[in-house]
Amino acid sequence: MKYLFLILFCLLAINSFSQNYSVTDKKAIELFEKALALYNIGQLENAKALSHKTIERNNRFIEAYLLLADIYNEQKKLNEEIKILKRIIELNPNFNEKIYLMLGKALYKAKYFDEAYENINLYIEKGQLHKDIIEAKNLKKKIEFALNAYKNPVPFEPVRLSSNVNSPYKDYWPSLTVDEQELYYTVSLPTNQRTPFGETIYQEDLFVSKRNAIGEWQASEKLSNYINTDNNEGSQSISANSQFLFYVACNRDYDYGSCDIYFSERTETGLSKPKNISRPINSEYWESTPSSSADGRILFFSSNRPGTKGGKDLFMSIKNADGSWSIPINMGDSINTSGNEYAQFLYPD
């Protein structure tokens, strides 16, 4: 979400009546509004170049800095975003309290934890009336954890898996069978489709890699065509007994909601043809990130259905003797918060 741009949008909504930018330089305002128009149609590089030109014209034009910071935020250029946000605060520390929250988030992502902590505290002091105060307090806890973790490191030596598993694309969401012989994961693959701006559209599919007798991971294989389709499949979870593969499929016109949970059962000839797990687990809302108990009888998943305590909550459903699933239960205040909960994992024991 374009948080920084939302500030800018609110300011411009007010300014459209008052024509009261942070500067009165008409030429700079003209350049800025052209940059904003380019941003609105997704031409980030051109908008960025024109934003810099605006600032060269008038280096106190806060709205131009704010637009530039939002562009860097979208491009995930953290250090540039941080530099711009600090410049805004330097120009006017009271311009908008939310700048401190955005700076704290960028500093946290860039692992400047001490500075992140300082800015989040400033926002908590200044932004008590903002709805983002809960987000800020949760981020403060994460920063405190990070500070402690970095001061008290534990031995950890990750080893990159071979090209038999890792591809040139994004490989993620690994699921390992309990005997550690099969690794299921999601790959984001390029399609022949393009966005209106010429960018490649990617689509998720499921892959598996198996270990040989000497413990080496073999070349990964794409799961069968009745599991993988031209739409997105991902967020898979293999039950500890290897009997059930749960995964998520999205954007299918015939499903219940935007994303639905599917399952496939292992047979003598391989994984069975998948089935939509159906109601009451799937709904007209978003269901995703399934994970099951070792025997496949209890399913945990995330959903944004009515009755959540935040945007997305964790739910659980129990498989009945007749194979149907019980009405999902919200997992309650000890787990769910006013934020988003998903990507849960249940250990086999």
C-alpha cells in the first residue's frame, strides 16, 4: 500500500481548495504536478526524474520530497527512501506525524534498529490519535526483539540448496515431509503476458524435489497438470504423514472466493486429482496458508472472513468421521490480533 502517497493525497485534497503547497514557486508546483501525473499512471522512473527536477528548482518543496520517498518505497530502495524522509523532517519536523512511522519502518527493514526505535517512539508520542498507533506499537515490539537478537546471536550457518532446487526465479514457501525426503515449494514463473506498462506477469506453480540414497536433492519436478494450472497455485503444506497435500488456488471463476484451499491425497500411483476442500472452510472471502496436524485431521488456515479481530486471522477446522470438516473456529485473542496473522506452521509433534 502506498502509505506515503496517502499522506500526499490527503494533503492535496485539502490543498486543492486552498492552493497552499509548502512553497509558492509556480514553476516548481507545475513540475511537481506533472511528476504526480506520471506517478498516477505508473511511470515511476519518469516521475522520479521530474521529482528530482522539482527539488532542484526548489529544495524546500516538501510534497515533492514526499512523492519521491513514495517512489523509492515502491521500488524498495530503502536507503534512498530513508534519506528523503530524513530531509522532510529536517525541513519541517511537524509536517506530518506519520513521516516518523514511515521512517521507522524503512529503518527497521534496513536493519538500523536503534534509529528505527527512536523514530517509532517519536511517532507513538505524536500520533496518539492516528489509527496506525497499534501498528506502531507492534513494530516497536519487533524492533525490541531485533535489538536483543542482534546483541545475543545464536550459531546459525545457512547453506544454499543447489540449482536442482533453486531456480532463476523466486522459490519460496518450503514444506518438508517428516522423513526429510521430499521438499515441496512454490515457484513464481514468468508468463507471456505483460502489464499495461510492459512488465512481465508471473504465476505461481508447485514443485517437488526428492533426496537420493546419499542425501542429495534431485532436480525438481513440477507437480502434475491437474494440480498446476494457468492460474496461481501456492502456499502448499504437506502433512507429516505425507498423505495429504494442502495448497491454495486463486483467481478461478468457479471457486468460492478470491483464493480457496484445495487438497490432494497420496495414492499408490501418486497424488490424487485435487479437490476444493469446500465449505465451511472455503467461503466467498480469502482463505490461504493451510497447514495441518501430523495425521491431516486438523487444518489451520488464514482468512479475512467476517468475525476476524483484524484483517486476517488464523482459524482451525477438524475433520469429522464422515470426511467433512467442522465449522472453522477463530483461534482467539492469544494468537490473533488487530493486525494480520498468516503463514502459521504446526510441528509434527
